[in-house]
Amino acid sequence: MRRNLLCLVAMTGAGVITAAACAEEPPKARALPQATLLHAGQRTDAGRVSLWIDVYQGEPLRYEQLLEDLASADVVYLGEFHTVQRHHEIQAQVLADLARRGVSLALGLEQMETSQQPQLDRYNRGEIDFEQLAVATNWSKRWHNFGQYRPILEAAHQGKVPVVALNAESETIRQVVRSGGVEHMPAEVRRRLPAEMRLQDPAYEKVLSLQMMVHAAVAPKTLRPMIEAQIARDEAMAEALAAFARSRAGQGRKILVLCGAGHIAYGLGMPARVRQRLPGTRERIVLLSASGELRLSREEKALARDIEITHEQLREIKLPVADYLSVKPLAPEPPADQEPSAQPKSLTPREKRSQ
């Protein structure tokens, strides 16, 4: 079975590295519309209906049943393909509906770096709005499709849900690759990552080795540093999440985490490292299917190679990919030479004034 090339580019390019920069930012988004919140299972376009699947039961379930179970967990991971708009609509809906149920929540973001937390705290206190937050953190430069996260941040603000930055600085993660691995990093840069990191992880390394070969620039000698860059990011996010959970602000709160699907699939990556730091944590992993909705530009496709990951290779992982899946029938494929449709960029107030 040939895995979808675009999905693998999204998982390893947006969530782990870019072929050009090695462990950098996600691809530039071309669609930043304001989301319309929809209940899962509602028809969102002609002939295509979302469906929730309980992976362990092997059966569909109702959205209210999903919410009931998610409300019982300590940490809920919502794995996305960063630029698929439907994913952001579902994330905002889940957060708003859990908050309406009276669940005391915090929102953890891969999409923000821990150094940006002081500005996030200003947003949490209501001192600045979303656009001011974007300017204060230079978010458009750090995470290109930042505008797609506006609905969920505003839903968090309305529900008095604190937002927590989880990610390491992108410069630090890039340095893992440039140095040839964590142990070769300059000491002053290495100190920006957790002191204790589990870099040897055979099951996770197997998954990453399969996925990262989608990048045309990847060769066997460069693969190991790239794997360590992914693990370093997972460790940093797990460290930030655990620190918040132990803090006074995190006491009694359940944490809803937004991150790339590659960081949480099969319970590897970030969830495994959170469990090490917070033994006994009750978690739920929710993955949202791309369903053919992901579109890459000609330039992004040029940086990738076609690869094949077989069903048999995935069976060797011997773990369920998630607790729950949100799936839709495949969207029609666009013509091979068609570029993603141009969409207006989300502008910051400063950019608007300069026009």
C-alpha cells in the first residue's frame, strides 16, 4: 500500500523538519479563513460526512460519547496536519464543548515556543487580543499559518482556558541537525533542551525512519541527526507540559494539546515522554485524517520524493495509531499541475496600517 505522499510531507515536514531547512517551521499556509465551528458528524461539503471512530472498539461513536471520554482524561492530544482548515474547526469545537461541560482545561500548543509564554500570559489575562499577541510574538515568522489558530485561542479566552506554549525554539532544534546530533551540540545551546532525554527509542525510530525518507534531501548519514531533532522537540514539549501540570496554575486542569500528528501517533514521541515525567497520567490520543484535503505547492513537492510505506511495515509497530480518529471520505484529487488556490493572508494590525 502506497502511503499518501502529501500526508507524509505534512507529518515529517510540518511536524518534524522541512527538507530544505532540517527541523524548521511548517510549510506556508495558503488558507487562513475564519473558522466556522461544526459538530463532528455534520455534513461540511456535498457528499462528505465526518465520522468518529473508536480505534479500540473498531466502531463509530457519537460525538457526545467522545466528549464524555475525553473529559475523563488528564491529557488529550489532538493530532493535526497543520494547514488543514477542518482540523482547526474540530479543535476549536472540542475545546468549546469540553469547557461548556464544566471541564477545567488548559490548552497546550506546539505552535508556540516556551520563550513566547510571557506574551501568552498577557493574552490569558486579557491585556492583549489575538492580533496583538501575533505582533508581540512575531508569530507569523515563527509559524506561518498562525491565523488558523485564532478560533481556538479565542474559544480558550472566552472559556477562561489558559494557553501554554510547549515548543522548543526552532533555532535550537535546527542546531541538533547542524551539529550532527544532540551530543555534538555546543554546550550553551544544549542547555536549552531538557537535561534528560531518551534518544534511543527503537519503536519510534523505526516510524521516523520510514516517514523521513519522503524528503529528497535525506540520506542515511543525515537521518540520525534528524531523528534526534524530532525526539528533542518531543522531549522539550513533554518537559513544558509536565512543568505546567505540576505548577499551581496547572493543578486540577486537564490539558488539551494541539500538535502535529507525527508527534503523537501510536503513543510514541511526546505522549511516551509525558508518561515518563507524569506516571499514571490518563491520556487520550485523537488523530484527524487529512482525507485528501492537504495541498502542497509545486516547490514543496519538488523537495519531496515518492516513497512507499507498506501495510506490513505499519503492522510491525504493534500499537494502535490512536484512541480515536476523525475521518472523512477522500476529497477529489486536483489536476496534477494545479497549484493550491490563493487565499488572502491573515494580516497583523501593523501590516494593515502599512498598506
